[in-house]
Amino acid sequence: MDDDLLELRRMLEAAERVVVFTGAGISTESGIPDFRSPGGVWTRMKPIYFQEFVASESARVESWRRKFESDPVMRAAAPNRGHRAVAALVDRGKVSHVVTQNIDGLHQASGIPDHQVIELHGNATYAHCLDCQKRFELDAIRPVFEATLKPPRCDECGGLVKSATVSFGQPMPPAAMIRAEEAILACDLCLVAGSSLVVYPAAGFPELAKRQGAVLAIVNREPTDMDPIADLVLHREIGATLGEVVGNN
Ligand code: NAD
Ligand code: ZN
């Protein structure tokens, strides 16, 4: 095994309470495109900010059109070797929590219990009312939207219905932020996999881990802004790297 892989394995063995921090890069091998790789979503279209969604009916229509266009890809996706390696570490009691920027639910699908997955940017597999929080299933919204091209409204309170994800400009979910901070403050190793580490406040968590004295390791096929403060950086593919280090297929 190469030296950098052995070093990551040694760090994992020495650690007692690991937090794995993941971004879109851990799910590209499951067929879900990330945002910032060449050819990623942001190189093809502009994000719709939360304020635009709230203020403009045409922004809501465009947002729902994109949502239903990308939904089949997300539904068809299954956990890959990287997700399975993380799940194995949780199962061994090595990893206390997975803090994720992802909205695809693949960590839960890989078998990690809900209480150990902290979703910073919400979940794309359902929608909710922005006013009363009532939950709506995508399968119920889709036929009505496609027939009327009107963005959905809440049948209880008339509020705007939006995918249960956190858009640019939208407040972060307070409970997830508190849980993530607690997990990070208690960890002795933070392993980052597949995040460009440019989206704040999420990217502040690996930084916080390092500042409170934890070891910081980053796996990403490209350099990130936090490489200079990391104790170990592996510019490698996530599935093969974590699979080999953890010893799973
Ligand atoms: P990002 O797109 O900004 O960065 C992904 C990083 O992963 C890049 O640095 C890229 O080099 C790296 N990467 C991609 N595939 C890799 C692989 N196989 N092996 C190693 N490295 C790989 O993602 P981000 O930092 O998570 O920020 C994007 C935001 O968009 C997230 O906060 C999330 O909310 C959302 N998002 C989620 C999903 C998802 O749930 N799967 C997908 C796209 C975007
Ligand atoms: Zn409502």
C-alpha cells in the first residue's frame, strides 16, 4: 500500500472519535454530479438564491423544473465504495458522526443510523412548506406542477412549498448546526472527503476541528483551500482510497 494510504490508516487507528465531513465529491461515483468539478452543475447553470425563490414566481417555476429534471438521477443513485467505507467505520464505533453537505441521503442508504448523520444542507428527497413546515412528497407535487406549471403552495396555510434543501441565501438549519458543532468539538480526527471546502458556514467545521486540536485529513482529487492547514492531504479518488484504507469493497 502507498505511504499516504498507510498514513491515513495509521491516523484512523490512533483516533478514538472521528468525524467524517463529506461533500458532493463522495457521491460522484454514484452518478450524482458535483457542483464545482469541470462539467459540474455550476459550470452549466446559475444557482437560484433563496431570496429569488421567495420573491419571484418565475424563479420558483425554474427551481421546480430543475428539481424534477435532476430528481431521476438522485433516485437512481446507490451508495458507492466510499459511502460503504464510511459506514464500516461507523459500524466499528470509530466514527461518531458524519457531517454532510450532501442532500442525497446516500449515507443513510449505506446503513448509517439517522442520528449519526448530520445534514447541513437539508434533504432533496422531499419538500416542505416554508411557513408551517408541513412535509410534501415529490411524487404528489410533480404531476400537478407538470400539468399546471404553477409552483406548489401549502394546502394548510398557503405558504410556499420548496425542496427541503438549503439554498444559497437561506438560513442554515439551527439543530443541525448545533449537533455538528458538538460532534466537531468532541472529535480527535476530522476526515474530509469530497468537499471543495468553499461553501460557508459548512466549511468552517473542518477548520474548527483543526483549531480545537483534532487531526485534519483531506481526501479530494483536486487541491482545496484548506490543504495548507491539513495534517494529511490525499489527492486521490474517494472510493478506491477509503475502500483500500478501511479494507472494504
Ligand atoms: P463541490 O461540488 O463544491 O466540490 C466537490 C469536490 O469533490 C471537488 O473539490 C472535487 O474535486 C471533489 N471530487 C469530486 N468527485 C471526486 C472523487 N470521485 N474523488 C475525489 N474527489 C472528488 O461540493 P461541496 O463542497 O459539497 O459543495 C457543493 C454544495 O452543493 C453542497 O454543499 C451540497 O449542498 C450541494 N450538492 C450536493 C450534492 C449531493 O448531495 N450529492 C451534489 C451536488 C451539490
Ligand atoms: Zn404551510
